[in-house]
Amino acid sequence: FKMDTTPESYLDLFPLDAIVYLTPDSENVLEDIDPDKVYVLGGLVDESIHKQLTLRRAREQCLRTARLPIREYMVKAPNARNYHSETLAINQVFDVLSTYYETRSWPAALRAGVSSGKGYVLPATAEQ
């Protein structure tokens, strides 16, 4: 993948209607990747998770939002801590998106990017 960095904001580089801000708090499920859209990974460099922060930021900027289809393709795995989180690190989101783009398979993509430590597994894995 080619990567470019710039001090400019994505808001200045792309039309607002082309931007989709990815946040685990969105009500909209990302069903497919549109090559004409720009996907912003709503990442935070912080040890704690701030609920709704990325969603609020996207709404303030009047951007369309979406979340990865974790709930649609994965199930909560029983675990001692009863911990389940749809919040992923930026590299995990990138792994999910790039695998989906290559395979067009959400199960394969989610398997590649969502670690079992998040408390979610694919249904076939939960039965084992």
C-alpha cells in the first residue's frame, strides 16, 4: 500500500461526501468498501477508551460514519472476565479493511484483525 503523509486535514483534502469516518459507536454497518470513498480510521492514542468520542468528532464535522460488522459476523466468546469490545487498534482496523478488500469476505477479514482478546470470535470458532 502506498502511504502519503501531510500536515493538511482530510477535511481540506477530500469532499465531505466522500469521507466515511470509521468508529465502533456508529449505528451504520460497513457492508462493503467503496473505492470512491475515503475511510478515516477513528483512532485515539490513549490508554483508555473514550465512549462516543470518535462518533461525536465525526458528527461535529458532518461526516458519514460506519462501524465494522463485528456484531453481524462474530459472537461473544465466553471468557472469565466477561470482556467484549468492538474497539480495535488502528493496525487491527487496517488489517480488517485490507483483508476484506483482497478477499471480499468479512469472516476472513475479521479473523485477520480481531484478536480473541477482544472477546469476539467467529461462530465456527465458538463451537470448538
